[in-house]
Amino acid sequence: MYKFLLGLAAALTLSANTAWAQDVTLRYSSWLPANHHVNQNAMYPWFEEIEEVTDGRVTVEILPKVVGTAASQFDVIRDGLADVSFIVTGYTPGRFVLAEMGELSFLGNDARIFAPAFNRVYRKYMEPLGEFEGVELLTIYSNAPGNIMTTEKRVDSIEDLKGLKLRSTGPYTTDLLNQVGAIPILKSSNEAFEMLSTGVIDGSLAQRETVKNMNMIDLMRHGTLIPGGLFSAALGVIVNSDTWNRISEEDRKAIDAISHEKLAMAMGTSFYNADADAEASMRAAPDLELRMASDEFVAELKDAVAPLEAAWVEKAKSKGLEDPAAVLAEFRAEVQAAEETSQ
């Protein structure tokens, strides 16, 4: 009888847990428009997969508007004002020092390769150090090679950058612009249009896809493309920890399996395709001239960013990463080998 009662209690507990898990709904706060490629090609299909792999026990509700701002999404999710969001770590300088590796210069040309590679390296070396404590990090990746876009002045050298007011994308690019004598204005991509259209800034550091998706093509006159990227951005998808823990262990494992590197690959592919589409649109624009940076300009830039990379290494050490330079070298070597193979 005792064994029977124990078995009955276990069965009732399992049944209760299963019923409880069926009601878990993740509220999605997005500061990007619903038609943005990140939502259409990565986030929304991921939501559908979540429902599929959990047999409908976990669903996602897309909120009608963003809760908070682009820069406040980590706090919004940590504090339970929403349950899941897409963040740019650089929008809160100094908070995600280890993730800043994904912002550095000359990481690669193909986001389909370096997005999942960054996820692998970050999860292997950095995630255990607790930089995202307070939320569940379901993927992190570096997104696309960044370039120099300007409204009036053509930029072919560091000398040309001096005195220009340019939108910065994060702490690294803020330091980079200061290093070369430009004036950084740190703002999110969805704030860039107004600053450009009113003449508050002279241009922006931007990925190709940002220029198109944030309606900046008609505002730009010059674009200098940097092989390997002058910068990138580190981005993550986070979930509220309390809500995550309400999901059954079985369903959490199922969601993990479709997140992390797989979701990073989907994001990287989306950025890669959006970049290609945006470049075609920019080259078709009658008043915008795109050119590839010269070897001399690239050499100048590499010299300029070398101390910034060294500074990141020291900051990462202070956060507990034992050998940041070796981690960065491993990441770059993996990306370079994969890009050479894919050509």
C-alpha cells in the first residue's frame, strides 16, 4: 500500500507539473519593427519552433509595442516587465565587457560564419563568468561587418574622419571614434534617422542592412566599406529567469536545442542576406556612392584600433577571463578558416 501511495503521489505531481507547464506564455518585447528581418526571419520562426517542440505547452505572445527602450531591455526582462527580448549589449556601455569581443574590428565578412562561431566561443569561455546573471541567455552572436556612412563628406583616410559627428553603436566604436578624432554619438539604430535628417550628426557607423532597414539610404551620400568590418555588434536573446523556471525541465531542454548556436546561425543568415539586399539597394541609389576602403586606409585603421583591442583584453581579464587574447585569436582563426573554405 505504501509503495502504491508513493506511486500515486508521484503520478499526481507529474500530472500537475505538466498541466502547469501548458500555461507558460512568454511575452515578447521588441524595439524593432514587426517587419524587421530579425523578427521575420529569426525571432518569429523561433517562436513557432518553441510551440512545436513543447507541443504547445510554451507559447509566445508578441506585445503590441516595446516595453521600455532599446537600451533598457535587459532590465525589462530581468524585472519581469516582459519575458523575452532581443538586445544589443553595446547599448549599455560597461555592462557586458566580455561580450564586447563581438564588437571588435576585422572579425570577418560572413555573418553566417562568425555569428554562430561567436556563440560557441562565448558560451565556452565567457558565459560561466556570469555576465548575464539575472536572465537566461538563449543565444548570443556577433552580427555583421560594419562600415562608415556619411551624409556629405567622403571618407578615405583617418584624416577625413577628424571632427565628424558619427553615430556610435556601442562602447568599442565610441572609443574607436575618439581614437581617430571623430565625435561619437551613442544612439540605437532606430534613433539614427532623426539625427541624420536634422543634421545633428554627419553620418553613422553602420552595417549595410541598418542603412536600409532604418530608412537611411536617401540621407547618405558616401559609404566606405571596410573589409572584415570596422566593427560589429554583439546581440543576445534573453528570457526572464522566473518565467524560464516555470517551464518544465523537459521543455527547457527542448527549447535549448533550438536556441543557442542554431538561433545564432538563423540570426547570422538573416543579417547576411539583409546586408546583400541592402547593398544592392544602396548601389542603385542615384545619390549614394559606395567604395571599398583602400589597403592604405585599412592599414591606418588597423594601427588605430590595436590599442583598443589591447584595452579590451585588460578589461576582460579584470572580469575573470584568463586569457582574452587567446580567446579572441581562437575566434578569429575559426572564422578565417571557415570563410576561406566557403569561398
